[in-house]
Amino acid sequence: MGHLLIDVLRNTLMITSFVVVIMLFIELLNVFTKGSWMHWLLHRKPLQVLIATLLGLIPGCFGGFAVVSLWTHGTISFGALVAAMLSGVGDEAFVMLVRMPGKALFLFAVLFVLALVVGVTIDALKIKVKRPVDMNHHLAVHEHEALSLKGALKEWRSNFKPVSFTRVLLITGLSLILLAMATGYFEHDHHDEALSATAVIPFDEAWFNNLFIIMGLFVLVTFFIVNDHFLEEHLWRHIIKQHVPKIALWTFGALLLIHFVMHSVDMQAWVRENAFWMLLLAVLIGLIPESGPHLVFITLFLTGGIPFSILLANSITQDGHASLPLLAESKRGFITTKAINLAVGLLVGGAGLLLGF
């Protein structure tokens, strides 16, 4: 039991660390480029569905927030909004890229095609929802947040006169994580087959290992050079405090739950006999506009508990918390979008089960 808890805690630390570092990397990239790395996608109006689908595929909530804001401003169609919500999976995208990079890319490719087809079809059928008041406060890079990499590198010494506790904590924590990664501490001990069922990352994927270290080093450098205000308000409060507890708790709970379920019942036999009930559960949980609950389906898929079609159905209906601003501004838009994606999830997931996929 003690060995199990240590293993689950280690895997939880690994997943949480990896996910948050990727989120910080994307956030910093967005701020240092003043959003230009995304904005070039936003000015191809004849390709609204394609643009929205690509934005939805961006891991995390940034792309989804951008699409919701564009829709409320009247810039894109309702079909484009639905396509973005269908293609996006929120923070779970980070987790899937960490735990199953090859399968994650295949899943995203399937979601990309489905989103394009559904979005174009909705616009062709002229399905519309009345727009709410615009939301211009989402996904904005404010002037006081814009950073110059050249200026930050020039003034970095002033950040240590004196140095803040938050900066020391972030630098020390990330340094230890990178050290653990480089020394193989996070590698899973596969000699125990029972516990290897909960292994959470394919370490034979050397390219991802190296990519993570490169991203981690970039983030570590920014911890040295960004000013105290940006470090405290933007990185610590917005990213670390908001996402770390949620990701860690859901990951720990999912890993622990899956371990006991997999060892107490024959999950594969249950799924074979109740596959369509599992499909219904997957799409219903997908309606929750929050990241976290969907981690159970990722872990179940990795341990062989569910087929790909059920994971796909859950991914179709869920969008992390990208739809939360939509819920806040347009209840009708939220309900209609979720209803369409629920129908698509059931249809595609059911067809996949029938075909044995």
C-alpha cells in the first residue's frame, strides 16, 4: 500500500509539473509576442471554421477564449464556435501530450476533421444563435503585461535586489523538477506489472523528454528575468495557484481510483458488457465545463479499460473550461453548442464501438 501511494504521488508530481510547465511556456510565448503568434490566424474571415478549429486545438483555454470573444463580437459564425468547442479539450490536451503523445496527435487529427465537417455543415444549414454583449476582456495582452525579451535580459539583476520569496520558490521548484527529469527519477519501474498499469508517460518517447527539458529551461530563464509584478500577478496567481491544485488533486484521485477499480473488478470485461453505458457516461461527463473529471477517461484508456472510441466521444463533448465564458455570456449559445457536440459524440462514439474501434 505504501509503495502504491509513493508511486501515485510521484506520477502525480510528474504529470502536474509537466502540464504546468507547458502552460507557462505557452503563456509566456503569448505575452512575449504580444499575441502575434495567434493573431495571424484571426484575419482570414473566409476560413472562419478552419481558424476556429485550429484555435480550439491549442492546448489550454487560450484558443477557446479567443473564439468565444470573436463570436460575441460578431467576427465569426456559430458554426465556427461549435467547431472550436468540438476540437478543443482544454487542459486535458497537455496531459494527453505528456502521457500519450503519439495517440494524442492522432486524436487531435480526428477532432480536427470532425470539427471542420460539423462547423461547415452548421453554417451551410444556417443554424444561428443570438449573440450576447461582447466580451473584450478575454484573452487580451494588456500594455502593462507586454514584455520585451531584450529589455528583460538587460534589467534582470534588479529582480534580485532584493529577491522575492515567490521567485526563489519558483526557481528552486522548477530546477528540482528538471533535475529529476534529467536523472530519470520520474521513470516508472516496470518490473511490477500491477503498478505499471498506472504508468503515466512513455519514456521511450525521447523526443518529448528532450522537448520538455527545453521548454522547462526557457521557463526557468524567464523566472530570472521577468519583473516581480509580472511574476507574482501573472505567472504565480494566474497559472500556478489557479491550475496546480486542481490538476494535482484530479490526477491523484484519478490514478488512485483507477488502481483500485482495475484491481477490484475486471474492468475490461465490464466495458465489453456495458460499452454503451460507458459511452453515455463519457459524453455526459464531457458536458461539464471544467478540466479535471475527464482525466479518468484518459487513464482508463491508457490502462486498457476503455477503447479509443469512448475517449474520442468524451473529447468531442468536452472543451475543458473554454466554454465557461460562453456560459456566463450566452446560456442559449452554451446549451446549443453542448447539445450539438453531445449528439456528435454519441454518433461517432457509437459508430466506433460498433466497428470495434
